[in-house]
Amino acid sequence: MNEIDYILKLYAIYSDDLQRYNTLIWQFPTALVTFNILAINYFISRPHFLFFIPLINFMLIHALSKQIYNQRAIINALRKIEEKLRKYYDSGMIPEFEIKSKVFKIKSAFLLLYGLLILNILFFSYTLWKLLYCK
């Protein structure tokens, strides 16, 4: 196998992996929010059970953060492969996504992760308040 075939094969493998991570990362929050809505509706009159939902959320958000960091590693590997591919192909064939706005420099997956974390901290605070002061 010559070098370009090896590079293209590696690129295909990482691209497939990236697609799997993207699917997981973007479906996970929807499932987590849905679980929370259903659980809150079910346990709203039993705050001592409601207390465990944010704890479970913290574990799941931690798992999501690991997936996001793995995704970043794959993206970085793909960028290095793209640099090598530019030696073989016209550089115009490999897109470069230039981000000019500072707002868009924030990684969406991290924004999603931090948003879920903040919502969970608020939910955890609410459940503590409900347990301690609303008897």
C-alpha cells in the first residue's frame, strides 16, 4: 500500500468514527432532557427521590464530557491528515472552515456540555431547597 492509500484509509476510518461521536454527542442531551422531564413529572410530589436525578445527571454529563474530549482528539487527528493530503491534492479540494466571529470560536459541543452542567447545578440546588425548606 502506498502512502496516499494509507492516508486515505486512515482518513476514512477517523471520519466514520467522528460521525459516530457526533451522533452520540448530539442525541445524548435530548435523551437526558427527556429523561429529566419524565422523572420530574413522576417524582415531583416525592422530593427525596427527585434528589437522585441530578446525581445521576452528573454521572451522565461526565460520560458525555469524555466523549467530547475523544471527539476533539479525532478532529485533531483528521486535521493532521488533511495537512498531509494537501501535498497530494489541490488545496482547494480540502475545505478550510475559517471562523471570523469570536462567538463562533466557542466549540458547540463544549457549550452544550456546560449548558447541561449549569442546568443540572440549578436543578440540584432546587431539589436541595425543596428538601430542606419545603416540608
